[in-house]
Amino acid sequence: MKKTIGAVLFLCGVFVYSQENVKKDTINPLKTKEIQEVILKSQRKKQFADKSVYTFDKEALEKARYAKDLLETLPELQLDPISNSITSTKGGTSLFLINGIEATDLQIRSVTPSEVVKVEYYDIPPARWASRADTVVNIITKSTETGYVFGADVSSALTTGFVNASAYANFTKGKNNFGLEYSLNLRDYDNRKAQSIYDYNLNGEHYRSDENRTDHFGYTFQNVALRYTRLVPDNYAFQAKLNMDIFSRFSKGTGQSIFEKDDVSEEHAMFKNNASDYVIPKLDLYYSKKIGKKDEVSLNVVGSHYTTNTTEFAKEWIVPSGISVYDNDMILNTKQTDFVGELAHTHDFKDGKLSSGYRISNTSISNDLNNLAGYSEYSVNYLEQYFYMEYSGKVNTFSYRVGAGVTNIHNKSAANTFDEWSFTPKLILGYQLKNNQSLRLTSSFSPTSPWSSALSSNVVQMAPNIVQKGNPFLKSQQTFANNLIYSFNNKHFDFNANLFYRYTNRIINQYYVVDDTFGGYALTYENGKNAQRYGLQLSGSYKPFGSSLLVIKAVLTPASETVKTSTGALIKNDYLANNFVVSSEYKSFSIQYQLNIPVYTLSGAFLNTNENQNHIFARYKLKSWSFTTGMYWMGMPSQYKTKSLPESLVNYNVDTKIMNNKSMFVLGLSYDFSKGKKTELQRKLNNDTAPAATF
């Protein structure tokens, strides 16, 4: 560990002192000829206050199968082999766009490399996306022509239930485009092992439950999407998209435990089964209209209505006598209606751009519930409104973005109604130190509404004397975030140093309380007083040969976090988050290795580790075909650990391992073909409805 950290810190020092002036890309995206001539000469990066803009050299365009391969070359993006999707090396949520329209992984695959003009990487998302993602990636493509493109891929483990498969097709004729997509992710693991310990004092007596359980679990997620787009350049654009998410999951576990009460111990047996399923039909309508040369108005409406079925059956009993310790039967049926609407306007000034808009989202859930508390029917409604306006511009080497918004959160349940208006300002300042160096300062304030399971009135038995439930009286948490970012890049290095500080008021915190209803303890939620997180994030890539022959990507984040509970107790945790990627590409062959060292981070009353990585995979391209192979979690299973804090009323530890994916060997095959070009809508609004409500 010391050698690894020392080597990375040495590279960081080299990043800072290895300076080289690089000319910046100032191309006009409307001049296709000029763009083609520029991007064939060299690979370039231009840094703005809120984003980086990348173009690609001739070698990169020729090697790539589709636009997704180009995204892998960005310094802070990587291919996640487990989901076969592009993710950020820094973690968090990423949103992908094509010419401003939200794009799926398959849509990105349908863009051929020769069509890509540039890629905009927003590490500070604009106002309309700020509440949905930590990073935004926008792929800018060339003009449209008649053509078609289609492809399919599949990857599977040979010895266990692991399958990723997809197929897509797009056809463009004139101003019209038709698209069809299908994807499948299947997991079926029959050897997940979990050891959990509950240790606590109750009514003057000491209790301890040491449980070992083996689960057979899995899920199947399918997505079907059908799109129609009509684009009349410099006039209007219309898109209708029908999307269907089909999901089901299950878990069937059996186990044994040693239950101790003071000096008396008992041998217990148990089973824990749970399942959930839903089918979400979603209609997404988008329309934008040019008004003169400087104004554009856009409208986006998204709606869905569906039912989610969730069941949980668990039982624990004393082995010699068969006497029941607890029976937990929970059946939850939720009918959910989601709606999102947004109206936006943009105006171009000579020295800047003004964006403004209004977004409303509403989730209505009707619950039909049988659980430990008996039968109940209740409804909840979550409403959020957001008014925003921001202006961005540039003066010489100084760039800025100033935004102001108002957010209203109105959550209503049978037990409580929460209504609050919040002012949400945002400031971004950027200064170009040299051609290849910049300094940026960001500051923002934003509220976050509690999620549906945190607000739920449901009750579930976890262990003897331990239940879990939500809290309908939760308030939103409010975050004040600040970043000071130094960026440097040249032929060999692309480096960012981010000094950050986040203060969260009314932090939503999960913790144990004495439960008067069922006796024992309940794991529930509270609004703590506040939370703070601060540290330094070092991220970037190093190309020793100035090409993709060898690329080293690294992220190191020494950080400290604290939570002050409602009772005033202070919880503190220090960690060194990390992620490393080494890749090599030569002609039609590429190989990549990913590694991290899991660390504990705060999550309410617990410390949780992130998922471990130790993956290697290779790819060979032959014309329109691609062959992949790899081994994931080499020499280890995927592992997840949780432990409670000393301040917790219940001392809880759980260690979970999925033994099926230890040294999991995977083979994959894909085929992609294209002829001509496609219509890509320059969409300015991108929304999605709330996820399915489960507990």
C-alpha cells in the first residue's frame, strides 16, 4: 500500500511540473469541413469553467468501433466490464447525451467514430442536469444524412449465471429517424454467503445473534425502446420515445445462528426469501422550436404508470424444539404514477448565453400493505418544482457561470405533510493560467428530498428484537458545496486536483432507536444536525508514449467526513478512496486492467465499503466483429462489508461475499454495421421519472 501511494504521489508531482503549451480547439461545430480537417491533425483538449472539450486524432477514430470506444479514452472515464457501460473513474452518477439529447448505451454504440466532432465533459453540470448527475458527457456529431446502422452483442460467464446482451437498429431517411433497442442483464448466483452479527443490551440483559446464511439470488432487467424523431434544421425538432423497463429479482436464503441471552445460548435456523417485480411503460415527448437566430424554446414531458409487487417471507426458530422466534410476512403492492414536465428558453447574446426554465415532477404512490403491523392502505405524493436561470460568458482568459433558482419540495403522506421553498444559487469562476492550465472555483446550494423507502411506513423484521422502518416525518437535506479545481494537460498528462468542502444541513441519517411498538430496537431514519466532508481529489491519466499504447488512469481522494446526529453526537471517519486503470491498445488489439482497494465511508449509523475491483479483459476487432474475453474479481469474490459505529445502540457487522463470481471467466462477441449517417436530435431537455418504490 505504501509503495502504491508513493508511486502515485510521485506521478502527481510529475503532473504539476511537466508543463507543455498546447493549442486549443476553437472550431465551429456548424462548419463540418473545417472540423474534419482539424480533428485529423491532432488530439486536443480545451478547458472551460464547467467542462472540458475533447477532439480525437486520426488513429483514435480508426481504432474505435463506435463512439463508446472514444469515451473510454477520456481521462476520467472507464469501461465497467460488469455492466458493459461507461462510468466515471471518480464514481458518482453520469449522464450521457448525443447532441444534447439523453442517450442510452446502445445509442452511443450506434454513432460511428467518423461522425464524432467532439465530446463535452461536464464535471460541473449545468442547472438543468445538476440535480440528476455528478458528471455529464455530451457527444457532438456531424450533420444528418440518409443511412442505417445496426448491431448486437452478448457476453456471458461460462460457469455461472452472468449474461449481458443487447441489440439496436437505427434508420434515417430525410428528416425522419426511427430507432429500436433491446437490452438484457441477467444474474443468477446460487452461492452468496453472508455473516451478520447483532450485539446489544436490552432491558438490562445482553443479547448477541451470530448468523451465517447462504443465498440463491438473481435478477433480470430488460429494456425495450422505440423512438421516432423528426428534425427540420434551424426550425423545429420533435421526438416521441416509448420505453419499457421490465425487472424482476429474487433471493432465497437459508442459514443458522447462535442466539445468546446473557450466558444462555440457543441454536437457531432460518430462511429469508424476498422478491420484487415491475413493468414500467414510459412515454417521453420532446419538442423544440427556433425563434429567430438567437432564441429557442423547448418542451419535454415524461409520464409513466405501473404497479410494483414486493414480497418478503422470513422465519427463525429454535432448532431442538421448533418454537418460532419470529415470522415476517410482508406483501407490498404499489401503484405508481410519475410525471415530469419542463419548459426552457435560451437566448444567445454577443458575449454570453442566458438559460432559464421551469421543471415540475410529481410521484403519486398508492400502497396496499400487509406486514408486521397488520393490513393498511395509504397514499403518498412527492412533488418538486424548480425554477432556474443562469448566464454564462467569457472575458479574455476569465470565464464564468452565474445561476439562481428556487426549489419547492412538497411531500405528503397519511402521517405528515412537508412543504419548503429553497433558494438555490450557483457560481462558477474560471481563469486560464496558461494555454494548458486553468483554475476554477465553484459554489452551490441545493436541497435533496428524502427517497421513498426512507419516508415509508413499512416495517420489516431483520433479526430477533430488530426491525427496520421508515420515517414519514423526514425533512429534506440541504447541501452547500464548494470546489477549487486546478487542471493541467499536455501530450502525456491530463491532471486535475480538486480541493472540496461540502456542508449538509439536516443530513438524512439512518440509525437505531428503542422501538416501543414491537419491543427491541428499530433501524430507522432521522434528520441529523449536519454533516461535513472535505478533502483533496487527485485524478487524471498518464501516457508515457503520448499515445494509447499505454495509458495509466488514477484517482486518489484523501478525505475526512463527519456527521452530527440529532442528539449532538459527533461521528468522524477518514479514508483514502482510490481507483486505478491500466490499458494498452495496439492496432486491433486492446487490454485493460482495473484495481481498487475498498475503503469504508459513512452511511448513516454505518460504515460501508465500496465494491472491490480486480478485473482484466481484452478485446480484438476484426472488421465489423469484436471478440472479448476477461476474468473479473481475479482470485477473490465480490465482497461488501458494513459495520455500525461505536455510537450505535446496536453493534452490527455484516460481511457478504458472492462466491460465484470469484475469478469469473467471461467471453463476449459483438457485431456492428453502419451505412450512411443518422439523425441526431439536438435536444436541450432531458428528464426521467422517479424509480420504482420498494422497501
